Amino acid sequence: MMADQSRILNLSARMYSWLLLAYPPRFRRAFGWEMAQVFRDDLRHTLQESGLAGLVGLWILVVFDLFKTAMAEHIWEVFHMPVEKLTRWSGLAAALGGAALAAVFFL
């Protein structure tokens, strides 16, 4: 059982480190290591206290929080970036938004 738990913990920690790529680089450099450490601690505690069902619940919370906070960090960066960079990225954002809207209408 311990080997299974160890594999689950290692796989979950690796998956979480990949998900941290959703955050802006500046944010990851400042907080990524600490976020990964807190997640590993939560994993161990949740697995011991609630088993696999608890891990599923933890992952649901983590994914929702990740989308919310990663989006907020990207928005913060947009509003705090130099005008030149904002102008450069706005064309790409408009093109991607237009493509997504067209895909919704055609699908």
C-alpha cells in the first residue's frame, strides 16, 4: 500500500508542477516552489485522512483554484504591462478570440 501511495503522491506532484505552467512566469518564479510544497503537504495529509476519495476532492478544488487564480494573475499582468507589450499582444488576443467565436458559431 505504501508503494501505491508513494506513486500517487509523486504523480500528483508532477501533474501539479505542470499545471503551474498556467501561471505567468513572473508569478511562478515568485511563488511556484512554495505552491508546490503546500500542495505536496496537502496531498500527504489528504491521502492519510481521507484516502483516494479525498484526493479526488482535493484535485477538484485545486483545478478550480488554478483556473481562477491563473486567470487573475494573467489579467493583472495585462493591466500592469508596458503599453508597447500590450499593443503587441492585443492583435494576437483579438485573432484568437475571433477564431474561438467563429468556432462556436460553426460548431
